[in-house]
Amino acid sequence: MTNDQLKQWTDMIEVKFGLSGYTCFETMTAYEKNDWNETDYRFTTEWLPPGVHEREEDESNPKGTAVIELDAKTGRLNSAIFVGGEAPRHGLCFLKGEKEEVIRFVEQETGWTYGDQFIDAKPLGHNFSFQTAYKGIPVSPEGFIHVSLDEQKKLTFFSKQGPAPGRAEESGFQLTIDSIELLAEKRLVFVEYPSKEEEKWLPFFMIDDVLVDNQTGSAVEERQEILTWKTAKNKKVKRKLIQMAPADIEPDRLFEFPPHPDTKPITKKGYAKIREASTEFLQTYVPKESGEWSLSNIKRTNGVIEARLTNIKDVSVVPRIWQLLIDKDTYEIMNYHDRSPMLEQFADYEQAPKPVLSKKEAFKKIKPFLSVKPVYAYDGNTYRLSGKLDSNAAVHAVTGEIVHF
């Protein structure tokens, strides 16, 4: 049954995407935990274009290679990528390539309805971008659908990320800026923003966006803990190469749909060991900054544990962050990613002047530009109607000028 199903899908992909003459040189079955702590099951095929018989010397896929991925649980399309934007000669072609036609294609591929389960999103370098929704209201974590066509209206890129929930805990949306004014003022923060045009740091008051509970009007924030210590340590991390990719699963197990090991919860004992390892890391790399770093966003992913360390004293819009990769069994840090190189490009920028406006003065100026919009947020069990407090404006902390982003 398994091999028959995979062969049927492979044959369907070849016909649907015009891959006659292409070589199907690899098929893969894999599974991975998603942001909803559920398991995604994937069937991926890679096709070399006519006349090409192997990958490039660096193991990259040559231009024109087709990489098609299906959701193995539903058989629906997850993604279709044509390397270099080069579609097959007889590829999937749209008549006019207009938005309405693309919407019908997305509805067919996802089984979702436009305006209800997916809505328009800001373009992100693709011809068409949509985001997942519940009854027309955006969801969080966000899901996206992107579609790109070439000049001949042939499909060159399709990607679907995240589900459209079938049910949610509904209620009437009752939040307004006036009803959460105290929270909004609290979320106004001073930051220094790098201006490439002026090659200097600019002082701004900006809103630190946040989800808001629709019933209580309080902020819905992720768990974080401030780490403190008294002494320095010298425990450098021996960094190991980690392949962050979905885990392979044998085809005969794929259709059993076993839960991915990453869906296993982190115990209190495990959290304590993660906190200990994170503290030792900070004692080694920033020993004089006790009380200035928070531990958050702990989760299992791709067979390791991820944890984020953020400096809470930084006023830069790009704060210092370390992403730790921790062994799931020993709780030792195996590797880490540092955001500091992002700041190096601004090393020669002129420093920002000190703010002249008070926080209260800045809030009065920015208040007309605040928004709190409904969003269905996933709380670990279900989707609940919440609000997203945000603003596309900032206040210059010296001149009082409103700047839009």
C-alpha cells in the first residue's frame, strides 16, 4: 500500500507539473514537529531538468530543478519550487495570471476558502501573498501562502506554511485603544534605530507589539526568566555541526503517522537543566552582565532543544540575542548562533542623541497611530480571539516628529 501510494503521487506530480522528460532522482519521506506541537508528514520529490543527470559539484540543485513536496497525511501540495525560477516548458500555466485565477488555484490546492480561511497579506517578494485566517480574521502563529509566476504565467513557486484552523473559541471583539491605554503606554519603549541613509543611530519611541487578552485587556507574553549569577566561569562551548532538517522516516512507517519525538514536553527537571546550562554560558561569555539577560522560547526542534537568550538592557532595535542549541539528553550546549554580526555593519554609525521628549509626551503623539486588531491566537490548546497591539509609526525622541515605517 505504501509504495503504491507513493508511486501514484509521483506519477501525479509528473503529469500535473509538466515534468515529462525530467528525471526523478530522489524521493524523501520525513516528519517534523510544527509550531502547534503537532507532527507534519512530508513526501518530497526532486526532479532534474531534461539533459541534466546529476547535481552540481557543490551538491546544489541545477537551474530548472523541480522540488515538489506533499503533505503525506492529506496528499495536498505543500510546496513547488523551480530552482532559478525556471518553469518546465509544459509546466502548470495560468490563463491570465490574475489574482482571481490564483485564488481559485490556492483554494483547489489547500481546500480552503478565500476570505474565510486565507486572506491577503503584504507582498514578500512574490507575485501573490496570503495569510491563514479563521472566519476572515488573521491567526497567530501566522501561516502564509506565496505564489510566483513567470512572464509566461507559468508557476515557478508555491509555498504553504501553517494550518487554517477549523474551529476556535469565538467571542465578540471588545478591545479598543482607549480600553487598553495603560498597557499601550507601558509597551512604548525607547530604541535606537540605524539609518543607512544618514549613517547614524536615530532615537525613537516605538510600540513593542504584543497580543492582548480579549477578556482582561492584559498582555499575552511568552514565559521568560531573568538569569543571575555571582561569579564568572570559563566553560567555552565546543561547537558541533548540527543538521537542522526534518528527520527521515521509513516509507513503511510514514503512513502509521507516529508522533515526532520533538512533541514530547520538556519536564520541570529538564527546564532546570536548561536554565543551568544557559546561566553557565552567560557566566563565560558575558560574566559582568548578571540580571541583564532573559531566557525564553524554549522548545524541541529537529532533535535538539532550542533556547533564546536576550539582553533586556539593550536599547538598540536589534538587541543582542543568542540562540542556543542544546543536547536533548545531556542538556549540554552543542552550538549557538549570535546576532552580533548584524550590529557590526553599524559600528561606525554616529551615536544617537539622548531623548528630549518624555515617555508621556511621546505617547500623546503616537496614540492616534496605534491599532489593536482582532487575531485568533493559539494558546497551546485552542485558538482564542485576542487583539494585536501595534503601530506602523514611531516618534523621534528629540524632534517629536512622527515617522512611518
